[in-house]
Amino acid sequence: MPEFLDLLPPQEALNVFLSAIRNSVHHLDFEEVDTENSLGRILAKPIFSPHPLPEFPRSTVDGYAVRAADTFGASESLPAYLSLIGEIPMGDIPKIILEPDQSALIHTGGMIPNGADAVVMLEDTQSVRDTEIEVLKSVAVGENVIQIGEDVQKGEVVIPAGMRLRPAEIGGLMALGFVSVKVVKKPRIGIISSGDEVIPPNQTPRLGQVRDVNAYTLSALVESVGGEPIGYGIVGDNQKEMLPVLKEAMKTDDMVIITAGSSASTRDLTADVINNLGKPGVLVHGVNIRPGKPTILGISDGVVMVGLPGNPVSALSNSYLFVVPAIKTLLGEATRGPRPTVKAKLAINIASQTGREDWIPVRILETEAGYLAEPIFGRSNLIFTLARAVGLIRIPLDANGLEAGEIVDVVYM
């Protein structure tokens, strides 16, 4: 087998990969969880509002419920005088009905009484006596009032299926009385480290050996995106050891990630194993990118397969580009928008090779003139190259580098 079947541009490789996942991988089941424990989960069914929110008109400030017409023209030099007929109780239906030239003390969140259509803020009034106030500023109809259904209407889809639940969504669910919610089950992501030189982190390496890094960085990344990492330990660089472990993982897992050495033989081994495990097999065998050219993407009998280079920087940076979107596709996650980025001025020149997409780790420095992106250079087997970085910048395929002072988009990791 050749070293690479075909080097695809990164976006083309991703499109091929995700399209195959959508077309040939089964949909994940859903489960019901307590809403308070649903942070970061993907909503399986749309949420329809069972009632309007709010269900009654409410004040947004501390002040006085009034008829707006009674305040028209009011100012500090010519205040409006209104009778004070009582106070609106919190958490109860007010019994007060406002007549012309009347007001009622109301607190933030209190229900607007019948007859009132606005609230004048406390600081825009003065108390004349216990039964009268001065209004020093006019208010418009509806001012400082939240109307019935202003947040959501009854029957409205308030959260569509596929959305990742954030604190705001959890608060909204609770406001509507949803104490439990149906979410997509976490996809099981098997993680296998291969390499005769790789040992567990709790062992002391001999010269020539290295501790396993990839299993732990990838597990953390998988968990952060909403998957359930399943570790299968370390296997040798041979089919006899790798094949049984992969077959076992395929029984229960939705995706399997294999990190292998960067030699042509180990790349070929991973591709051969993926092809032997089921159809369609390898879809992408090599990506025109640095770091991480020897990346393999495939599907074997409905299980997503990813072969990553063994170098920690290559494995992790390419996981952001391919593993994360694949997990989100398995989850059916709806797209909210592009990944968070920040614009920064490049600190130094960066050379690149035309025809290859490069991703460079950077740290961001805050200066009086704005943000400065400072590249962190290091070989792809040095994990602290990424640990020192906060994001990545992309050098496109058609560029031969970036110049100092150029404004770049830093993609957060």
C-alpha cells in the first residue's frame, strides 16, 4: 500500500467524512435526565412552551404602577400629582384597580394591577405625603412593564431539537416547569493508543519509551464535546494485537479513535485494519495539512473510525478539526455559528508551503494597540507546545506564509 492514497484538502476531507457519517451511521437513542444535570447535553426533542411567559404583566423596576396618560408632560419643574392608594403584594393577584390620577407602589416582578399600563421608576418620583406622590418624569404606555407572552408565546418552539443546552436554556426550561428533559445519549468513543514504545503514565519510561499522552488528551476533548470516552489501553503495532481490541470496541462504541506511530508502516497498519473491519472502510487516507498529514478517516460497518498520528500535537490539533465535528454530527447537534475566534495582529512572519494548509498554535498578548498573536513553535511530539497556546491560526492552502502585522483570526481551542 502506498504511503498515502490521496492527500485531500482539510475541508474536502471533512466534507467527505461528515457526509458518510450522516448517510451510513445509525442515529443515537435518547434518554431523559433531570434538567439541572443537563448542562452541555444535546436536546433530542423540541421544547414547546405550555403557556406564555410571563403569564401576567410584570414590573421591571421598583416604582409606582400608573396610567401613562396621567404622567404626560410631567417634569421636575412641573410634576404630576397622583394619589397613592396602596401597595401591590408580591406573589399575589392585586385587588387594586387604578382609576384616573391614582398610583400604587409596586416592586420589581410584581403584577401590574388592572387599570395601570406603565410603571414610573421610584427615582423619578417624590413622596409628598402618605397618600400622594409627585411624578417628575412622564412614562409611555408599556414602559417598565413586561407584557404577557413577551418572552415566549404558548405553543412556541422555545428550544429546537439538536441544541446544546447552556445555562440560559436550563433556566428557560425551569421557568416553564420542565424539570426533566429528553437528550441524545452520549456517543461512546473508544480510544486506543498503539505503539511498542508507549507505556502507561504511571510507569517510569526506559530510554526509548514514552508515556501515553494521547489517550488522556483525547478523552478530555471527547468529554468536553459531549461524548463518553472509553479507554482500551495500549496495543502493539501489529494486527494480531490491534484487531481483537477493535472488534471488541465495535460491539458497543459509536466511534473508535486509534493513535499510531508516524511511520509509513503504522499508517498502513491502521488503514488495513479499518478496511478489514467492514464497509466502506477508509474514506480519507491522508490530509494536506500540517501538523497531522497522516490522518485516516473511515467507517466500518456503521462505526466511525479515526486514525491519528501518534505525535501529541498532531493528534490533538487534528482532533479539533475532525473528531469534534464528527461527534457533533453523531449527536445531531444544530449549528449555532462559527467557532469562537478573536482577531489579533501577527507578531512575526510565518513561512508556509503553498498547497498545504498549516495550523499554528499561538498565545495571545494584550497590548495597548490591541491583541497580539505570538506563534509557539515546536515539533509535533511536544505536547506543551499546545499547552502553552490558547488557540490556532490557519495558513490557507494558497498562501506561502503570513506577514508580521497581518490581522489573523485566532480559533480558540
